[in-house]
Amino acid sequence: MILKYDVIVIGAGHAGCEAAAAAARLGVHTCLVTMDMNKIAQMSCNPAVGGIAKGQIVREIDALGGRMGIVTDRTAIQFRMLNRSKGPAMWSPRAQCDRERFIWEWRHQLDTTPGLDIWQDQVMELLTEAQENTTLTDGPKRRVTGVRTLWGVDIMAPAVIITAGTFLNGMLHIGRKMLPGGRIAEPAALRLTESVNALGIRSDRMKTGTPVRIDARSVDFGKMELQQGDPVTHLFSYMHGTESIDSQYLADPELFSRDCYASPRRPRTEDFLPCWTTQTNSECHDVLRSGLKDSPLFNGQIQSIGPRYCPSVETKLVTFADKDSHPLFLEPEGTDTNEMYLNGFSSSMPMEIQIEALRKIPAFKELRVYRPGYAIEYDFFDPTQLHHSLESRLCSGLFFAGQVNGTTGYEEAAGQGLVAGVNAAISAGHHATGTDLSTAAAARPLVLGRDEAYIGVLIDDLVMKGVDEPYRMFTSRAEYRILLRQDDADRRLTPIGHSIGLATTSRLDIWKRKEKAIDDLHALLRSTTMKQDEINPYLDEIGSTRVNRSVHLDELLTRPGVTLAGLQELRPELRADDEVTEATEILIKYDGYIRREREYADKMHRLEDIKIDGHFDYNSIQSLSTEARQKLTARRPETLAHASRIPGISPSDINVLLVLLGR
Ligand SMILES: Cc1cc2nc3c(=O)[nH]c(=O)nc-3n(C[C@H](O)[C@H](O)[C@H](O)COP(=O)(O)OP(=O)(O)OC[C@H]3O[C@@H](n4cnc5c(N)ncnc54)[C@H](O)[C@@H]3O)c2cc1C
């Protein structure tokens, strides 16, 4: 059988779902091929979305018109804003989700997207042809024409996106037992890597792992600490954050595609569930130590590199040998299940060791589990062989997104998926009109800057620096953190999303109304003064120095401890929607930092080619990291742009050099 489409997406994980939804919504006929339709957007590990820096990515996806934020809001069973004690650049929303509902909400999103078909099958092979009409001497010599599946179907399209996650030649490990698989109880995808390698695209191996799933009925919750979520003031989608919704928006499926809301702006809250915490102890560690000889991480069975920031419990035991306890978080997997996820206990130890070790913890004395933790090794492709559009440099029309590019995490995958989906649609669109794809697609792809989005930082890091371990996003990877806050992804990206046709007009209108509300509130704060008699009781209450004259409220707000919510109590005319209040307060309080980073960003744009060779004795610059001093001394880059592309040279090292250059 032969099927014809404009865009094919291989794999319905977090990257594939965003990619397929984005491509189809841009009007190209899209086929999402996946191995199991009942596991669409399956959360392979923790059923949680967001977290530090990842929460910002989800808001960026939403601001651009993607789907992950909406799906998360609709299926969350707990929300928290992490890093509240730090500055707003660090605030990161996180939600615990109902795993099954997450899958079905994504199914619903895809099933109701016009122009998008789902085909359940396994892609075995890429179909390609020699590139014709290329004007580039060193450009791709081949272009993709489609895929061939396990059931012998040829699906033809001028653009193909590979989002196969951890499935490519996947190998599962539990103790000394090894089984081929893409995830527990799912087959590995064979032959596709080899088909990609045949195009000259390099692959390598990485590893990740997941903890045991616990039966809640066997847990003594009285011996654990309760961890409640926050009251729901923050959701991921900006479509829920407006004060009122006009009837003109009622037809927008982003707002009203489901009737599961008590109110259109709020997710259900009646199902919200708490998490629980406890810790490992020395008895538990003794049991784990007794199993180290059979641990695939330590007996040579696993050779590939795993996520450094998400270590297994046995790695923690060996790395931090002096510690006799590590924190554990027991998190619900959903509202209709007894299954719970034990965060902090990722392991590939033999299953009896995992269970016996846990039974040494008071809350788990009677423990029963649904399945043990396990590790998986899988293939990924070298992302330095990609353009920033996520299109291959070696094969036109072939795009890569998600874990196959060496990243880890649902949010990182989804962000790449959206970019690849948009760019594949553009590429296919050019092809359909007969334009030379290799030049036309490269001319106007969606590429986000490092000062525009964490998604831009992520893709730039992948393409320019490559990966030698699973890449996870952190706020420290972004040199312009204060410009990339979770509160203002709509400011940064909704106009871009609308201009490419992904963000709906109602989304843009909602952003414009919010922008006006912020501007109005800002102006009101600038023009309003308060007399000392009125403000001093509040300043006394928060322990701030009294004033002896009338003060402008915007000036007052720059003081530590003074909040806009506090001023709104005194002056009801300042009251506004929660998100408007938060955004306005941040803009005023952090005005100096925001301006400074904007200036740095603009300088970086202008100074990309500044010559630095022979300028510095790097070893004497203490403010550079040790790694930067060594690598800059060894490599002697000619320009700042070259320096910034050396792996191990961080954006803050570049900022140090900029400052020393007096720029
Ligand atoms: C055991 C385990 C533990 C993990 N632990 C963590 C963690 O601690 N922290 C973290 O951030 N991330 C973790 N992850 C990674 C996280 O699951 C991924 O980063 C994320 O799911 C990647 O999304 P993706 O869309 O790239 O791929 P996936 O979510 O893996 O989706 C891939 C999809 O492609 C389909 N597919 C694959 N090959 C084919 C083919 N040939 N034809 C058709 N369909 C195909 C699959 O069926 C699947 O639907 C873990 C993953 C696993 C498996």
C-alpha cells in the first residue's frame, strides 16, 4: 500500500505530538506514525510536567500556540511554583499529571486537529532519492521522499520528522537481565538507525532509568510527610490567564474543546492530590550495597552515559558514600489508580534488591510494587549535523526532534517537536509549490534566539556544541535568564507564533489585552502617589523603613518586601488579574536587571565577530571557569563567536570576556 502526505512524523511521544499538531495546524497534510496508539504522549518516567527551566519551556510552547500547556492544565492533579524564594527568573511552574488522562487528552487534541491522520505501525526505513536542483556545492546530496513500515506500507512525503525517543535499538536492564525494548513492555525499534546512518548521519548510545512503581495500598502514609500543592494561581496555558473571556473566543478550541471544567479558566481542582516525602536510611543502603556486584551500572553491562543530574539511587550511594540518607518523594500517578511513582529511587539493580532495600524504610515495611525500576540504553543522532531548523545538513526534508537529538525530558522534546513541526511544514510547503527546498526552506525557518526562548537556547546548544551526555535544560544554560521568565513567554513569543500561523488570533488578542492591562497598571503605579500617613503602617507591618514624604508607587515597589498585592490592599483601584499583577510587579522590581540583560543580548548580536586572538592571558582571568581557562588557552579562538561555540565555554564565560573588552 502507498499513502501520500506532506509531512510524516515518526513517533507519537512528546516531540512527535507537538510536531504533528504544529505541522497539521499550518495546513499541511500530516501523518503521525506510531507503534502504539494507546501510548501516545506516554510519560515514560515521572508523570510530571515542568519544573526548573522546563516549566518555562512549556509556557513558551503554549505562547507559540503549541499544546503541551493546555494538555497539562487539563490533566493536572497538583500544581506548584518552584523556586519562589529566588528571583522571578528562577520561578518555574510544575504540575503533577494524571498519566492516563494525559494520554487521552493528547489523543483528543490530535484526533480533533484537521489534516492530521494517525497510523499505527513501525517505521523500519527511510526512503530517499538523490537531491536534484541543489544550488549548494556542499549541500545535502539526498532528500527524503518517505518511509517504509513494518507492515510493508510506503508512506510518501517531502518532509519527515524522526521523534523515536528511547526506542531505537533500545535495550532494557534490570540487574543482569537484559531485554530489547523501547520502554518497559514495549518493543524496540530496529533497523531505523541503520537506515539513517546510511545517509552519513552519526549515531551513538545513551542511557536513562526510572524507579519502581508502588502500590499505594501497601504504604504506611502515617510514616511519611505530606506535601500539598500550591493553590491554583498559575497554570501553564496563557489561554486560561485572562480576567474575562469574551463570547468571540467561545469557538476557539484551545479554550473550550472539553467540558471538563467547572469554569473555562480553571482546571478541575476537586481531583487534586498531595505528594508524600520520606528518605532512605543506612539499612536500605546496606541492602543496595550488597547488590552492587549485579548492578548493570557497575558491572560493565551498561557502557553508555546517563543523565548526570538524575542519578540512580545506586549511583548516589557510590558518589556520596558519606551520606546515610537521600530524600524520596512518593507521587500519585493519577486519580483512578493505586500506582505511585517513587521519585529519587531510579534504579536498575536486581528487582529483589530494589524491593528488599525499600522494605527497610518504615513507610514501606509492607511494600508491594507493580513493577521494578529499570535502565534503558538507546541510540541518538549527533545534533551537530543539524541546522537550527532541526533539518539534517545531510538529507533535505529530514528533521529530528526530542530524545533522538541527545536530550532528556518531555519538555525539551516537545519544544524541539514544535520547531521541527513548523519547519517541516514550511519545507513541505515550499516543495509543493516547486521551490528549491534546500535554499527556500533554509531561508525562512523558525529559529528562536537565545534571548527569545529557552527553546532557542536548547537548540543552539545542541547544534553548536553537541552532546556528550543526555542534555537537560537548566536556568544556568541561559545567559539571559531574566529575559526568559515564565511570566512573559507570551510577550516574547505569541506575536511570533501568530505570524507563522500557529497561535490563533484569539490567543494574540488575549496577549494584546494583557499587554494593555500591564501598561495601564504600570502607568497607574507611576502616576499614583501615597502620603506617608497612608503608607507608613504598611511599611511598619513588613519591616521596611518609613517614608517622610509622599512617594510614587512604582518607586515604592522597588523596595524589598513591598508587593503589589500589598499595595492593592490599600488601593483597590490597583487590583488586576493575577498574571497582570505578577508581570507588572516583575517589570518594575527587576527593571535594572532586565535592561542590563537586554543590553548584553543586543551587544552579543552586534559583536559576534569581535577578534579576541592574542587579547588575553586566559589563565589569569579568575572569573572564568577552570574549564574555560583551559579550553580557551588550548584552542586560542580567533573571535568571540568562535569562543562561544567551543564545548565547555558557557555563556557566562563569554559575558566575562565581553566585560573585559569593555563592551
Ligand atoms: C526508562 C526511562 C526513564 C526516563 N527517565 C527520565 C528522567 O528521569 N528524566 C527525564 O527528563 N526524562 C526521562 N526519560 C526520558 C523521557 O521519557 C524522554 O525524554 C521523553 O519521553 C522524550 O520524548 P520523545 O518524544 O523524544 O520520545 P518518546 O517519549 O520516547 O516517544 C517516542 C515515540 O516514538 C514511537 N516510535 C519509536 N520508534 C518508532 C518507529 N520506528 N516507528 C513508529 N513509532 C516509533 C514510540 O512508540 C513512542 O511513541 C526517561 C525515559 C525512559 C524510557
